[in-house]
Amino acid sequence: MVPDISTGGRTYGLLAYLYGPGRRDEHIDPHLVASWMPELAPDPGRDQAATLKQLADRLDLPVLAVPKHRRPARHVWHCPVRTAPGDRYLTDAEWAEVARRIVHATGIAEYGDDKACRWIAVRHADDHIHIVATLKREDGRSPRRHDDGIRAQAECRKIEKEWGLQILNEGDRTAAQRPTSAERSKAERAGRTATAREILRERVRQALAGAVSEEEFFRRLAEAGLRVEKRLAPSGDTLGYKVALPGDRNRHGEPIWFPGSKLAPDLSLPKIRQRLDTGAPDSDAPVIDRSGEAAPRPARARRDATPAAERAASVLSADDDADSAAQLVGIGELLDAVAQTSPASTRKELAEAARAFERATRSHIRAERADNRAIRSAARGIVRAGNALGKGEDGGATAMLLSTMVLVTIAAARWHSARGHAQQATAAHQTAQHLRAAYQTAATTPMNALRAQGRRLPEPVRQRYARTVEATLPQHADHVLREPGWDALTATLDQAERAGHDPDVLLQQAIAWRELDTADSVTDVLVWRLRRLGNLPATSDSARARRSQCTSQQRPLSPKPQETESTVRTHPSVPRSPRTRR
């Protein structure tokens, strides 16, 4: 059961909407289910003689009775209350009880208070009601409604338990402010799927991902096409900032500004400065390609981000809460960086993943003085490298990073769950689902190429790798050998051995890094761990890779001095890869 409190200045306008047809004719049989005094509250939905003006005038009477200078500018209190999807439909009598309990809990009209605010509850749909009150009591005083949103949430949790409804997660006052109903209506009229507040929040987060300075942050905001206005002290120092969408104006033609703190608690300028000071990435760190492949910069940036993500997962499994909180912030920046540079095939899912994880980055555990420079540098590298094409090495490197990010977000969900952060844990689980979907898209082509290569290996070679898996991973061996990715794993072990690695040792390292119980596909996870640990190309089907393999077979190189017969093995029976047709 979800309450959503807001305030406004027009009683009649709100009533006209509640008793009207709705934006899509979704309002059915609007009528009162409860009020401050039924004999004084006319119901335009059931009484043909009653009018909206009569109802508005009676609600407004205590407000109009006080001098103008004592009237609140926004005197209308509005609280929709909605049951969760899947809950049973409540009766009018039950909704009336919900309304009375919420106005009591929030201080609008406590039980037995004959001088309380006037209020009504309107029902025009099966799954929710709208509670409307005016914010002057009969004695001319204002109601004591401090933390009314928190108190409404707490009362809803009690009702859910008592009535057998779905028990939703409790808030902890670290969530970003939700768009108001007016903002949502304006977005619908403008044909946007998100409100201005939500769009600005996402773009500000993306501008902050991997930024090294305040100047760079503001430059990125301007480059993103946002209107930016700084609040300056007499000395010229920046005290704060606000942003607006181009063309988003109020009725007076003025831009509608949102301060950073109104977009999210961690987007105020002091919080941004704290993040930049404690976790500033290396501003000019090069994107290093340790595989030796002439891969595009986006692919190299994703490869370099993978170990930073792995470290974040390890930190989340440890006991340092401050360090873990800092890593969560870095993971959020890494997701923002990947989402804004992703190819079209995965862009939607990755954008949803970044939006979901934004909630998981904030809790009451502080991250002061914790070091997350590595993962913020990884985010910076991805942003600087630019958009990925999603093909060849780009697609393989993206799949490698996303495979790791799924496990990272699962670790984040466990960390939050262990500390009672219900909303954050749910957000992390939602992020993992979006990342899984994006991974499946990104991994399809490179994994298919690896599977095809694995199926072409001689059967004795495949059997030898099967024995290796049985020896190093006995608890998962039967399952691994039956997974569709087994052929890709054999191809990766073969490539690692050709590159001079001991497959047994490398596989043990991949298994020891982290548990595999949470992996959807053990073989997929092992493939990408092995390819990173062995500095293997993220894909095996590029023309360049085939040409390099043919060249190395035609002109074998002498083993390096440190390489011995025990570490360099060959397969004479493996057929040479055919040359690519032109």
C-alpha cells in the first residue's frame, strides 16, 4: 500500500480532476467513501444536486476564515493511497477505514479532535483512493504534520500486516524525491515517457560519472544540453547550482529550475564535491590494452573496468561498511558510464539498470574517506573512450564486463539485505535482472563463435579439458559439462593453452576468485574470467584474430626463455583454422 503526499493551491481544480473522466477515461464512478463530517460534505458523484463548487467551498471554509496573511500558500493536502498489484480490491468501507487511519496518523485529523482539518476521501478506481484536506483547522491553527509522509508509510505497513496485504519495503528517507502528479501530467502532455525531474537526475548522474573536477562536471552538464545556473557568493565562489531542461517552462514562460538537492540527496554541490575529493580518478590515465590486440578504445576501456568491478564485489563481501558504501557509489557511476556509451542493442536495458541501481547507492552508511578511485577511473575511461559499436571485440568486452557486473549487483543486494536496507536490496536485484538481459544480447555473437570453435576441437582434447573441469570443480562438473556454454569453455581453455598458460592453473584461479552459486551460467562466467586472466581477446571470430593465428602457425616462434615444456603445450592434431575468404 503506497501513500504519496503532495500539496497544492487549488481545491476546486483537484476536485475537478478527481470527479472528472481522467486523462484516459479511467475514472469510473467517482464518489466519497469518507469525510470529516458526512452531513456537511456533499458528494457530486452520488448526489445530483451537489456541485464541485459546494464541496470545494466547504473544504476551504476554515482557510478563508483566517486573515490572508495567515493562509498557507499551498493549502491543499493531497494523498493518493494505492494497493500493490496483486492485492485484493478493498470495499468502500475498508477504504474509509484506511482514510481515517491515515489522516489520524499524519496529524490532519486525529481521532476525537473536533477542531481538526476538513478532509474527504474520493474513490474512482478499484485499487486506490485520493484523500484531500485543507491545511487550516477549525480553530484557525495549522495541523502538526511534521514527517507526515513517513507516518503515512508506517500506518500503511500496519494496515498491510493486519489485513493480509502485500507488505512493502519501508523507506529510510534516502530516496530521491518522486515526481509530483502535476509533473507526471505535464510529461504526458509533452509526449515524454519520463518527467523533467527524472530526465535531469539521470543526466546529472551521467555528467558526474568519472568526472575529476567541478569544472569538468559543469562542462559536461552544458554539453548534455541542459540549462545550468550557478549560485555565487559575493566572493565569486560557487555555492550551489540548478538545472533545467530546454523548453521546460512554467505558465509565466520562465525556466523550471531544479536544484541538485531536489533531484537526489547525493546530487547537491557539497555532496558532489565530497565525492570528487575522496575518490578523484586519475585525470589522464591512459586506457591500457594488456591483451596486445589492436582493439578499439571502447573495448579496452571495458576490459580495464572488469578488474575494478571484481574488486568492488570483493569489498562488498568484506566487513568494511564505509569502503563498501564508497564502492556502491562507484558501481553506480560505472553503470551510468556504460549506459550512456552502450550500443543500441543493449542501451535500453543498461539505462534501466543504471536507473534502478541509483537507489542502491544511497543509505545511511557514510562513505567518508573511503577510496573508490579505481572504479571511478574505470567509469572515466569508458566515458572518454566513447560509444561502443557492440560488434567484434567491442561486443565481447562488453559481455565480459556485464557478466562481472551481474555478480557485483548480486553482492550489493546481499550487502544491503544483511543491513536491513530493503529498498536498496530490491533495487540491486532489479539491476541484476536488467544486466542479465543486456548480457544475453551482448554475449550472443561472441559466445556463438566460441561454441563453434569448441565443437571443432578434436574429441581427445575436449575429453582432456572435461577431466580438468572434473578435477578442479567437482561440485559443478556434471552441470558444467551439460551447459550450452561448455563448448565455449573448451575453446577458451584451448586458446589459453596455446597462449602459454597452464589450463589447470588458470581454471583454478578463475574458480577461486569468487563463488559460482549465483551465476546463471557457470560456463559463461568461467569463460569471461579465463579470458581476462589469460589476457585473451574478448572474441575469437575477428578476421585479425584468424590472420594472427594463421601467421603464428606458419612461422612458429621460439619459446621464451622462461617458458618450459610443462607450461607450453601444443595440439598437433588440431586442424589449422581456414583462411578468411575475401
